[in-house]
Amino acid sequence: MNTLLTDEEMIRQYLGSHPQKCFETLYGRYVNKVYRRCLSMTKSTEQAEDFTHDIFLKAFTKLNAFQERSTFSTWLYSIAFNHCADQIRVGKRFVASSAEESLRHDIADEQESVSHEEAVVFVKQAMATLSATEQALLQLKYEQDMSIDEIARIYQLTPSAVKMRLKRSRDKIYQLYQRQSA
């Protein structure tokens, strides 16, 4: 199998004639990234491993439906994100530590009298008041360092809608902070 081919070229060329090899190549390219995405969302190595396995099974069964409206990696990451978010919504706790860390720094910069521990506690509490989608948007932007356009493709929104949702989520946390510190 030609590893110099793009993901999309490989799917077009080999999915029909060598589906197992095509899948193995794509799996090799993306298993670590999908695992890291799952781990960042679940904070559990066991869950991340299970979810990664489930995501690749789902992607493999849907691979013939891939229509190249986005890159394969974006398509796969949206499956990964949606699967993890669905599982978390069913009862798992979502913790976006890097997003929390970023927001904690913003708050600490705003008022230097806040101790590190107080800021961490506040940001965790504030993040818990947000919806799963709001938390996920912040996590994708600040923890996964995804661009607005990538997030827009995953959620099937316009970039301006993503920017507005991120701003509203940040504003909610800041308003909570202002109420608490008043």
C-alpha cells in the first residue's frame, strides 16, 4: 500500500479492492491522535482505549460513506469527538483541564489577589455550570488548539457562530467570576 498517498487518495484507490489494508494504513496514521483526543475528554486511559476502539469500528463501517466534503482527518475527528461527547452525556463526567487552566490564567491575570488554588476551584466550578457543548467548544479551541474553521466543520456551523458561542461561554465564566469576587 502506498503510504505516500493522501488519505482521500488511498480511500478512493484501495477501499474497494483492499479494504483491510486501507483501514490498517488509516488506523496506523490516526490511532494515537484519536486516543489522545479520547483521553483528553475522558481523563481515563481505560475509557480512552475503549472509545478509540469503538470509534475506529464505527469509522470502518462508515468509510464507504465518506464523501470527501472535508478531509478524512476532520471526518474521523468529528466521529471521535461526537462518540466521546455522546458517551460522556450518557453519564460520564467531562473535564477539560487545559481549557480550565487557560480560563484560570485569564481570571488570575484579571485579579492577582486570587490564589492559584482559589482560581483552580473557581474555574472547575464555572466549567461545571456550562453545557456539555459549551465545555466541548472551549476544550476544542483551547486544549486541542483547533481552529475556528475546524470546529465549525465538526459542528456544521459557520465560523462566526463558533466564535459567538466561544465568546458567550467565556463571558458566562467571567460573569460568574465577577459575581463571586464582588
